[in-house]
Amino acid sequence: MPKQVLLCPPAYFDVVDRKNPYMLGKSPVDRAKAQQQWQALCSALERAGCQVETIAPVPGLEDMVFAANQVFVGFHKGLGKFIVPSRMLHPSRQREVAFYVDWYLQHGFKIIEVDLGADYLEGHGDLLWHPDWSLIYAGYGFRSTLGGVEKFSHAMSKLDIPVVPLHLVDPYCYHLDTCFCPLNNEAILIYPAAYAPESLATLRGFWKRMHHLTADEAHKFMGNGIVANGSYLTPYVTPHLDAILRQEGLTPVIVDTSEFEKSGGSLFCMKTLLP
Ligand code: ARG
């Protein structure tokens, strides 16, 4: 079975406000270039053996291209495939959620509604499965709140799925997926300075090999890559990262995301892996 991934074409992609420190608006988005880069990502995913599904973009939803954030996608033996809808911090992004929920409903996913109250939870920006789908790592601090992660954790405990909260402290790593990238069941790429000390200590217990990105690598989204069939799709590579990847049996594949980086996102943020 090929890995299935969900993406959204960048037809209305733009940078119109400052949701994170990358969104400086210094140079405007080149939408034609964004479209080419997105197409190249789809091709790279297909070459790496993935099947690409798409959701229709909606006018006015300038961040909808970041398909990782609107819901959390899970699988449970008893329940089958399910989603937990996000409550996004930014109102413009909150409007994306209903469109994604519809897509998942039409594709046979069950919904687990978590009453988040005034808390926030941002899907796979902050909630990441262990590669064997045995537990979930949950970042909080900038987008998802600790309360949101606790409410989510309570809902997952009913399915016997453990959740590991991780406190994020670097504004350039405002989502967990910018500083946390499992390479296989035993090895992970992290940017250590993105975590509060006690969270970093917790994380160490779960991995045999923790590879550290430098600040420059992390802030250029080299930890926001996609692992697929022996490839590591990444927007850039350094000799240091290249050596780590080779040690883990992965081959780097460069996919340019310069237009999307203007919005604070790269490869991992632009797709959701479907179970
Ligand atoms: N401009 C988007 C935002 O700030 C980028 C989201 C990136 N997504 C991610 N999973 N890191 O919300």
C-alpha cells in the first residue's frame, strides 16, 4: 500500500498578516512560483511512492495550503480512522477547519470532538505520532495551549493512546513540526534549543538516537522534512544533515519551498499523512 497524503493547491496562497516571525512581508509571494514549487512537491512525493490526494482551495483562505494543521488524523484498532478538529489561534485559519472536516467526513473518517473551550490545538503542527503510531507527541506554548493538549490527551486516554506534552520556547519553532522529525522508530532529528529543559529530558527517554540540528538548519526548516520510502524530502541540506541522513539510511531529496517559507512553513506543513 503506498502512503497516502493530503495536500491543498496554493491557488489563493498569500502572506497578509504576521502569524509567526517568518511572515515579514519583505518580498511579496510569487504565486506562479508557489504553484510550481507545490507541483514539484507533489511530483517528489509521487516519486517517493506516495499517493497524493487533494482538497479544493477556498478563496480568502490564504494559509489553507498548510494542510497539516486543520485536524489531527489518527487510527485506532477499534474505531478505525478518525480526526480531531483543531481550534486554530488565528481567526482566518479557524475558517479552514470546516472545509477539511468535510473532506475527511467524505473519506470515511470518524470525528472525535474535543471541547477545547478557550484553548487552542493546531493539528499536526503540534501533534505528531511516533512512527509506529503507538503514542503522540504534543507541542504547546505558541499555538496549541497546554490546556488544549491536556484536553486532547484526556480524549486519547479513552482510546489508550498516550500523549507526551512538550513545551516549546523558540518563537521560530512555534509548531512542534519545525523542530521534531522522526526518521524511523529509533531515531529523530530535533532542534534542542526549541524545548524547555524538562521537555527535552522527557523526549530523550523515547529515542535511541537523537540527532541535533543547528539553529541555522532548524530555522531553515531542515527539520520540517518528509520521510518517504528511504528519501528525506527537505528544502535544503548541509553536509552535517547529509551525514545524519546517510547514517539513518536516508537519501536527501531537495524540494524548494522558498515561497512558503515566507509564511513560516515548509514541506511537512504542506501535507497530512493519511492512515
Ligand atoms: N502561515 C502559517 C501559520 O502561521 C504557517 C503554518 C505552517 N504549518 C506548520 N505545520 N508548521 O499558521
